[in-house]
Amino acid sequence: MKLDIPIRKQEVSVDIDLVASSIVQLQKTNGEIPWSKDGKTDPWDHIEAAMGLCIGSYITEARQAYEWMVDNQLDDGSWYASYLNEKPLDRTRETNLSSYIAVGVFHYYLITKDIDFLEQMWGTVRAAIDFAVSLQAPTGEIYWAKSPELEVDHMALLTGSSSIFMSLKCALAIAKILNKKKFEWEASINTLGHAIKNGYHLFNIVKSRYSMDWFYPVLSGALTGKEARQCIDQYWKKFVVDGMGILCVSDQPWVTIAETSELVLALAAMGNYKLAEIVFNWVNERTFEDGSYWCGFTYPDMVIWPEDKITWTNGVVIMAADALYQLSPASHLFSHKFWESSEYALDLK
């Protein structure tokens, strides 16, 4: 059910109503949002889809998605890496998947201004962030996960740690709104930010072939200003197929809509809206007949693959459109300027 939330209506290249409704159609009655019909669910992508719903004014459905998170949170504050048919599929407990609840909850608040919701979600957010922080290395990076046997996997991923950086920012913003003091989170985000900026050797280099490793430090705001521009410029030719979009991995001819939309978010976060819109226009017509977006396509032969309709891909397309065209009160969520100048600004050293 769509609610009357102040979402701007204007001419944009994406039919927000159609795309958001495609997510709703795949949401289960318990609030869970799987990847696709008969597909698995993971906590991070579930939240990404819920954020798309919120921008699309499906507030009730977005809230149900967060209630699903509450219902499935484990005792240590984490979630399993994936679920299928309402049962755990992968019992690994990943730090970045678990901590992303803070981003979703803060995003929901920016759109609805529902302080009661923040109060209700505080315990869930606090436990999730505490889980992630508990796996932080002395050098600042955050270890990837606990195994199903609850052993810590000491591998650190740049994309994952960057995502946690964003989660920590949002968690601290929520804490400030609720007048909660979390000094240990402030210390954690400072050491994490230092690791992302200066300690690339701390992270698993195998993942450097993934485009997310390239732009997530910028998307999260761990890199800003000159550092962000240098980061984007350095590997632009490695991952960007001009006129098409962004490669998921540099050594495979597969352009993905989600990564392209996330790069749009990163460019908009830097304030480079002109380039962000150019990139977004490359993929804004890559849709099925119902208006939902492809997951990706091979290049240059242009084969749609996979053919599944992916909820989180559609969620991030909506988020990219929001960042470009300021459709909702949460359009500035990833903006570096917002975090530097707003009441939520952090004293990062």
C-alpha cells in the first residue's frame, strides 16, 4: 500500500512506480524480500530493496521488511548470510551484511521522520553494529565473517569494510537523534577510515578485480574530495565500458545494472552530477516489458544474463534516480557534503 510521503514528482528517466511495484510483487507476506522469484534472501540486498520501496512510497512494505530483520536477528546481533524458503541457507555471519541495517533504518527515518520507528529499531541496530565492531582488527579493518562454526575468518574485504564505514555513519546519526552515546563506535569508524585510506595492503587483493572494490570507498564517504576524484579517475578505464555501463569484474565481459547504479550514487555523492547522469542514462532503458531492470548483460554480444528479475537491482536503480533528481527527503543519504555539513557530521581524524 502506497502512503502519502512527500516524494517529488517530476520528469525522470525511471518509472519509479513501476520499478518499486516490481519489488512489492516479490515481497513475501512476512516482509522478506528475496533476490527473485524462488530465489534466496540475504540481509544486505533485502535492505537495499526495502530502501527502494521507501523511496517509491511503499512505506508499509518497507517497514515490514525491517520487521523481518528484527524477527530473524541472531543472539550476537548478526544474521545468516542467506535464507531460502524461510530457512537458513548459508549460516556464515558476515559483518557488512549484518551492519547494513543501520543504513536502511536511517534512510527510512529521513523519509518518514518517524522517531518511534527509530526507538523501536535501536536495539536491533545497536546489536548489529556491535557485532561488526567486535570483529575489527587492531589495524582498523573489519574481518569478513564468522563461519557457521563461529570461528572468525580473518580475511578483510575493502568493499565490505567500506560498507561498514557507511553503516557506522548512519548508526552514529541514529544514536545522536536518540541522544545515545556510543564513543566506541566513534573510535571504530576513525580507525576503520584510516585503514581504508591508507591500508590497502590490509585487504584481500583478490577482490580488486571487482568494480565494487574500486568505488565503494568513495560511495561510503571514506574517501572524499581530492582522494575520491583520484580514486575514480585511476581505474575508470579498467571498469567502465563507455556508453554501456560498469563491468562487475574487470576480466569478464559482463555489465551489471546494480554496479552501474551504485557508481552513479558514488559520483553523485562526490557532487559530480553531470557525469553521474551520463552514466545513468547508459542503463536507464535496460528494462523488461514490465519496467523492471535487467540484472546485467554480456558485452559486446548483448545477451541478457541472468534473466531473473532481481529485487535489489531495482532497489538501487531507484536509489540512483533519487540521488540524481532529489525525489525523496533521503536523496542526500550518500552525499559527502551532507555528512560534512549537516548536524550528523563526524569528527573523523
